[in-house]
Amino acid sequence: GIEAAIPLHARGRLGRTHLGPNLALTFIAFATNALFSAGLVMGLVWLQARELGLLSAVGLSGLAALAIVLLVLDFSAYAAHVAMHKGPALWRFHRVHHSDPAVDVSTTIRQHPGEAVIRYVVMAAFAFALGASPGAFGVYRAASALNGLLEHANLRAPLWLDRWLSLVTTWPHMHKVHHSRVAEETDTNYGNLLSIWDRLFGTFTPSERGVEIVYGLDSCDGPATQTTAGLLALPFRHPGA
């Protein structure tokens, strides 16, 4: 589709061979995410019925409450993402996502089930503390899913447009920097929906750098690793193996 019409990079052998494992992990991620989302929504329904949470305590509802939920949950995603890079045990799971040597739309949910657990635990803590409505949570998850597809898509954008969009959001090229093999670039641009967290906390790298990024992880290029079974086993291997 659009990736073929205006690609950022030509689709080579790596872009073809990663598709099978990526789709397999996407299928697993959809199943685990659906299960965790259902549990989280049930918890939010229970809290809302009892008017529990910070939003109920201060009497906020409607668009104001929705805006706060979107901001707070987006910050929670940023915080979880940083933690997965800084914590060696958490990085073991997250490196499955970063090991993709050819980033495109199929990379979006190339995610180990263990990473889903980490993300949902953090998100649930913030959502329950707020007493977010199930509807607001649904809006955030839908926006997050759409943005994830866009920020990973192998799309070329004019640099002037890229600079303007990165003032607010994380696509089209801003997130590509985060998939670099160079640690100084990988440890930047953690934002999920909004770029403001990276700017506030000093982890922002200009998005135009994302045009020439070499993707992947040096320790994960082996053919045996780049299979569905190899990626599911990756968190349980030595980090340098």
C-alpha cells in the first residue's frame, strides 16, 4: 500500500524475511493485549461504579477528564518505555522489539508477551489511580494503536513536515531514531503519542536523524534468533548472546 508507494527505505531481503515472525508475534500480542485490556476495563468499571479515583475526587468529567486521562496514560507509557531500557531484566523482553533489522508497519506489535505484562501493569496503576472511564481508556488505546502503526511504517516524509509533526507527535521519523543500533540514539525518543515527554526529560533527538538509521541489535542478527521461536526465547538468553 502506502509503504510501497512512498517508502523510506527500499524493501530488501530483511524486509521480506522478518514478516513471518513479526506476524506471529503480532497474533500473540493481540491475544494477550485483548485479555489484559478486558481485565483493565473491568477494573475501571468497578471503580467508576463506586466513584473511586482522583478524577471522581476532584469532580472532573467530560472532555477535561478525557484530556487528563490521555496525558497521564501517555506519560505512563513513556515511563514504562524508559524503565524497559534502563532495567536489565525488563530490557530482556523489550529487546525482542528492537531486534528487528527492518522497521516497518509489521514491527509495531513485534512484542514479547512479557513486555505486554510490563506495559499493562504500569498502565493499570495509573489508570486505576485516576479512576479513568472505560471510554477514555478506549480512546487512548485506539489512538496508541493508530500512532504505533504510523511511527513504525516505512514511509518517507518531507523533512519540513517531519520537523513540524515532531513538535507534537512521534511520527513519521522521530520514532525511527529510537530503533537505531547506536545506543546514544536508541536511548532517546521514547514517547508513545506525544513528543513532549522526551522534550521535558531531555531524551529528544531531532526527528530528521531518523532518515538514515540502521535498525536492529548487533547481538540479535543470527538467523536462529530471527525466527518466532528464537524471539520468544530471546529474553531467557544471556543479554550478549
